[in-house]
Amino acid sequence: MLTQIEQMKLPSLNIYLILLSCLLGGRLQAQRVTGTIYERNETGKKSALVGVNVFWGGTSLGTITDSLGKFDIARSAKTNRLIISYIGYKTDTIKISAESNFDIIMKPEGQLGEVVVRGTSSQIDRLNPIQTEIITTKALAKAACCNLSESFETNASVSVSYSDAVTGAKQIQFLGLGGQYVQTNVENVPTIRGLASTFGMNYIPGTWIQSIDIAKGAGSVVNGYESLTGAINVELIKPDAREKTYFNTYVNNFGRGELNLNLNRKLSDKWAVGFLTHASTLQNRVDNNGDGFMDLPLYTQFNGINRWQYKSDKMMAQFGVKALHENRLGGQMAFRENMRGTSQAYGFGNVTNRVEFFSKTAKLYQDKPYKGLGLILNASQHNTNSYFGFANYDGNQRTLYGNLIYQSIISNTNHQFKTGFNYLLDDYRETYKDSLMTRMESVPGAFFEYTYNYLDKFTVVAGLRADYHNLFGAFVTPRLHARWQPLEHTVVRVSAGRGQRTPNALAENYGYLVSGRAVRFWGGPLQPEVSWNYGLSITQTFHWFEKHWDLILDYYRTDFQNQLVADTDHADALASHLYFYNLRGKSYSNSFQVELNTLLSKRTEVKVAYRLFDVWQTMGQPANDVRLAQRMMIPRERVLFNIGYTLPYDKWKADLTVQWNGKARINDPMKSLQATIERKSMPILYSQSFVNVNAQVSRAFKKFEVYLGGENLGNFKQPNPIIHSEDPFNKYFDAGQTWGPVIGRTIYAGIRIKVKD
Amino acid sequence: MKQLTIVLALLLGVVFSTTASKPGKEKEVKIKTSAVCEMCKERIEKNLTLSKGVNEAVLNLDDKVVTIKYNPKKTDEASLRKVITDTGYDADSQVCSQTAHDKLPSCCQKGNESHGHH
């Protein structure tokens, strides 16, 4: 079957287009869909809703209802999913099969939370004034998605890499900076923070995740002041989900095995209970690069959530408990736990226990769906014990978090606001080798966020919060976001705002501890990190070759006023160093990204993205070698290509992702030592660039789904990921210079069984 | 990198073309069902689509007719009707399986035609 694309034979077309053109179907005829949108008032009478957004899912083809609640929209060639959204009401998605006229009655939202539109596998939230990408369960199913750290594989903005070659800890890269600068929330509660930032990405199993929102830029002030570059919010499967039972099992060629079981039951009209459980393990020692070290740590994780939910017309409440236990063991192949503290073999170990209580209560106003009062209360205890050869590192963190949010409107729904108070208590106790570090942070705060919306063409969110920190004093956090849709197919967003956080030097630079480095806090106590973030993004949709395309361009800059500098550049005859100190001078990150998405056919989605990170930091003061240097371990460039093919109801699904990662600045203590001896400035070294290829195929049957996939199919391995692997008790030993895959090709298979109502 | 991606794209292409519908051999049938709402539509479409030999199934809730595109070498109309009755719905004159029907949520059972179209 020849298509127009093939006939044109343009040289600019790439191989994928031509290969897949055999799949492209015929064109849909131009048709119109019309209808009227109502709400039902207290007496049960229908009344028309004015200004309701009606648009095709995943596109920016949209309209709003007129003064009689009527709409008239041209059919989209790209999708048959018409989305009806209105602030304060439940978003409706209607599958349009034949040309028709619809009467739709919208239902009040019934819970606190922003209106979020979900549909295709990953998309930009069209109406959100904050640039937000959404990863749905559909996109999560594109990869095995064992846990949150593996959920960003097909996302261009977030990339995840190992922090070192021993511990299995993973680090996010986002807007040119590390994951600690992104506020990672679970259901709007800041969760992966503090000591949990080390392994926290591994603590949220993929099967628990309903969706992930990635907001770029300063973000909302409602959830706190800690989002410096953006916010990732993970929504978990709810107790009243239609999937009553979800069982998943996974195994890969290295022997990693995983079991997940979700149970959700409605107990009555109002009550529901849910259990999300996970167990996984790797007990097989793997050393494929022959350096004598396990490429992956052995580990066992048990993880569970029990949640109770109550929903009535007047209120909604949920509460529950999360518990986690994880045990890791890594290092040299010969290492056994009883050799800890000896020089028989180099070993790494970690035991983490975490318990968390959470609750959310919201008062609803049936006749005023825009109004709500919500209270979030959380308490957690995180305990972690690690060793790296002879060095022990233990940490304990207790956290209390409360947030009281009131939302309403000023005269009409064009003027909304959220206001409230929150309180954060963090109690840290850490010991590294012989030094004890304790810190108690107590931070009460208040916030006000105003949203102005003009016909969804122009929206401004202006937020301000004031907090009083017991150690660092009072500070104010202003943030501004605006969204403007000057043309039907063009959306422009700008943002600016301040962020602040207290760094946790050891937990956030855990990978550097797997080394012979001498850790030193230099030049006075660490101050909070403070930054300003500015962003501009443009989303443009257009028609080209009879296809619908989305083009997203964005630029973000983060300017640090203070930052924790982790300096691994220096080594001398006595030691190789890991210095922690406060920034003195400039530190900034420029992030530029361009992303192009299209549906090549009804069943084939394609994404191409390019990302440039230009990140610099003033460093070197402890060795009197001050200069502006590129931030370590951040590849300057990255290219992502993803193609996915899906038959209806996921009967067959195939997905391929190719990533090219550019060079990153790295370090080698031996080269630093040489420079010190020769009285030269520290050497600037770069890694190689590399390609990573992942693919997966899955087949759904009536009662279950099977999948088979591969990661790192090109089998690229970083040469010598561990410096001095032959002599790990050497002071120049370093396993923290990991920029590429340590393990080679991974093949996995699994099964998903879902029982729905 | 290029060679690798081309090879993989070719591999995927092979997977696609073997699983993609072959329009020449395809047959189409329309069956009237006792579907009530969006949930019923999803249930019937899903069970049909995931059955052997079915390429596509689309149910129109206005007239409750499901249009099935299938490969006659792999399945036949009688099997397709059986899939619908086993799901708990009538297929033309064929009455649904009572046990499957009774397992449906009450809103999806017969006699609830008012439900679903809010």
C-alpha cells in the first residue's frame, strides 16, 4: 500500500517514516461534531454551561461553548477522543465514532485538585499554565517500568542514570541539574527528599503508578518552596479504581525477579480499601565487565501501602500507611556480609527501613464545585545504614508535614485562589565515619495563589508564600506563571520563581562515597540552596503531510544564589578529596529542548527530541584553583527517538526507544594527582558519548497480558567504570565516576493480570 | 548507531507487518447487542478484539451494533457471537449467557437502558 509520503520520496524523510508507511491508513473525511453542554442544578434541571473547553485529545484543536452552551468543532484526523473540560467539573472524554450531535451533562469535580486531562500515552497538559507533561499508565506500559526510576524512559525532559558503579542508586537529570532540585511528590505530598533522595526513585513500584505529571519551572507555591527546577507528582492507584486486582510478575536475564499485587475493594457506597504490594530481589552475582566488582548490587525489597478511602457528597477522606524494607549488598564478587570491616574484600551494604502515615481530608461543597477545604497530614520515619569498605554511614530522618488548603473563587470562576498554611518538621541525625551531624528544621509557612483565567486564552497564576525557618530565618517565595494562546494552534508559557532547599550532602552524593576519597566540609556550615528559575516554552501544532504534529520548544534557566558544591576535582599525595562547600561565585544552568510528536497513523506514535544542557559552577576554592567549570556527570546533549505501535485494546504493542547521550565532564583522581604534582590546574576530562536502545513487545489476551523486552540492546558498557578496581582500598579508588551503563544488554519478560469490574 | 537503529527499525517493521491487518482477506460483520453504557462498550470491544482472528471491533452505543472486522481463516461469525454471549450480552437473536450476565455490575445488566448517557 503506497501512501502519499512514500510517493513524494523527499530526501528529508528518514528511514523510519518509509518503513512504517506501509501501516498508514486512509484519510478521515472532514466532518463536524456539534453539541450542547449542561450542568444539573440542585432542582435537577439542566442549565447550559458557558465557556466549557471542548477539544480533541492530545491536540490543541479546540473550541469553547457559546452563551447557549453549544459547540461546533471540526473532526480531527488524529483522534476520536473528544475531551470536555471545565474548572470545577469532572473532565469527560467521549469517543466519537460517527458524525453526531451530543448533549453532555457535566458532573462536579467532587474533590480538590487541578483539572488534568489524560488520554494518549504522554502529552502536554494543554490548559495548565505551568508547562506540564503527563505520563499515563499507557506510557508506563511501554517499558517494564519496575519502578519510578524506569518510568521516564520515553520522556525527553527527565533522564535517569546510575550515580555510581556499585550501589545501584539512581539520579534524575532535569533542566541540567540533579533530582534533588526537583520536588518529587506522591499525590502532592513531598516524598522523595532528604535521606530518601538516595534510593527513593526505586521505592515507588511502577505497577502502583496511575500517572506522573512533570511540571517544568518554578511550580506552584501550594506544596512548598523546595521545587527549584520543577515538580514531579506521582498519582498512585486509588482504592476505588475499577481494577480490583492487578498482579504482575517480572524476571530478567540477570536473575532479578519481581512480584506486584494490587487489591482494591469497594466496601460500600462510601468506603473503599486498597492494598498495593511489592516484593523484588536479585540474588545472582553478575560481573560482565570483568573488573571483579558486582555490576549490580544484590538486593531484596518489600514494600507496601494500605489505604482507606471515604467519599460522600460532603466530604472525602483517605488515610493509610506505607512501609518499606530494603537490603542491598555490593562490592567485590568475593565479598560476603561477614567480611564487613575487613580488608578481605571491598564491600558495600545498605539496609533501609521506612514507615509513613498519611491522611487527606477534604470538605466539599456540592452546589459550589469550585470551593473546597483540604487538609493533608503526613508523618514518616526513614532509617538507613550503609557501609563502603571501612567507612560507615548511618542516617535517620523523621518528618512531619501538614498542609491546610482552602480554594474558592472571587466573584466568578475566572478568578480563583488557593490559600493556606503548612508546616514542615525535619529531624536529621547522620553519622559518617566518626562524625555526628544533627539538624532539626522547623518551618511554618503560609501561601496564597491567585489564578486568573480569560476564556482559557490567557491564564496567570501568581503565587506567594512566606516561611519561617528556625535555622535560616524568614524568607519569601514568589512565583509567577502565565499561559497565552494567541492563535488556535499556538500556546506560549512563561514562568519565573524562587526556590529554596536545605542540602543533604552525603545522601545526595552517595555515589561519591564509594571511593577512597577523604570527605571534608570546607569553609563553614552549609547554607540553604537558593535559586531563581526562568522559563519560556512554545507549543505549536500544525499539519504536514496530512498528519498532525506537535512541536514543543522550551528554554529554562536556573540561577543559583547559593548552592552546595560537591567538588571531586582534587587529589594530592595525601588523599583524593571530596569537598563540600557553599557556592562563592556564579552557578547556572541553561536547558534548551525541542520535541516533535506525531501520530503517523491511528496506531503509530513517534517522538523525536533534542536537549541541550549548558551547566556551569564556580568551584575549586579549597585548592586555590578557582574557575567556572562544567557541572559533573551532566551530558551536554541528548537525542531521544521513540516509536510506538498499538493495536486497539493493546492486542499487540511494540515500542522502540533510541537515546544518544553526549559527553559529560568526569574526573579521575590519578589525573588530578598528576596535575597537583606538576602544579597545574586540575584537568578537565570528558566521558564518551553513547547510544542506548530499548525495545518491548507485548500481547494482550482477554484475562492477561505478556511482555518481552530489552534494555541497552546495543550492549554498550562503560569501559572501566571503577577507577582502581584492582585495589579498592587504595586512596585513589573511585566507583563514583559512572556516566554510562555498567551492565550490558538486559532481556526481561513478564505478565500482567488485571481483573476489572 | 545508524546501522543498529536501522536493524531494529526493520525488526519492528516485521513485527508490525505480521500483526497488522491484511485488508484483502478481511471480512466484516455487524451484530446487534444488548450493550447499555460506555463500560459495556469497552467490555464487548475488548473481549472481541482480544479474540483470535479479530482485527477490530467498534460498538456504536446509539444503535448497539458492533461492527467486527475479522480474518475468516481464523474465526467465524458463530464464534464471534459466542464471545458476545459469553461476555454477558445478547448477540442478535442469540440470548446471552445467564451466568456471565449476572456477574456484570447491575448498571450494565439488561433493562438499564437509561443509564450511562449522562
